[in-house]
Amino acid sequence: MPIKYTEDHEWINVEGDSATVGITVHAQDALGDVVFVELPEVGAVFAQKDPAGVVESVKAAADVYMPVSGEVTEVNEALRDDPSLANSDPLGAGWFFKVKLSNPSEIDALMDETSYTSFSTPA
């Protein structure tokens, strides 16, 4: 399944009944240099759109929202140690957490890359 995007500038890459979540290139561009991340606890359960973490930059702090309902199964300790990964590789090594989906149909309401690009690019 291709990567999906939220209006809050998270991306989610679904593989079976689990998924990897991070912030988009647009989000890290808007934030500037990321200096701190707060990641959720493994085992924590969130509903779709619940705040699941925080990303702080030299300019601002922003919540990271859960794109789908589910249980956190893993967090990116490398990102905790080096928050700049959210800037240098937001769609790769800068991922935030992995989640086991509790309602996979929620993915259908998220944007594909074309829709997200239109949404996040000013006219």
C-alpha cells in the first residue's frame, strides 16, 4: 500500500496490520531544525487523531497526531537520540513510531500523495 498522509502533516506506511508513522517533508520544512521529540510509550493505545507525541524545533513545538487508531508497538530510539533525523530523512530514518492497526478502514479516509501535495502546496 502506498504511503498515506493526514491534514496534520503525518505520513503512514501500512504493511499488513501494522504501520510506520512520521512527519512529512512539508512539516519538517515548516518547523525548521528539530531539536527534541517526545515519543509515545510502547503499548500505549490511541484513537485516530489523538496526540501521540511532540516534535520541537528552534521555531515551534507541534503535536504528532495518530493517523489511525491502534497500539504503539515500537518507537524510533535513534530519533530520540538524534532528533535531526526528522529533518534529514523524514520519510525514512526519521520515522516516529510503529502502530498495530485496530481499525484498518480508517486508512481509506487519508490522502494519497497527489491529494496531499495539492493540500500542502499553497495556490
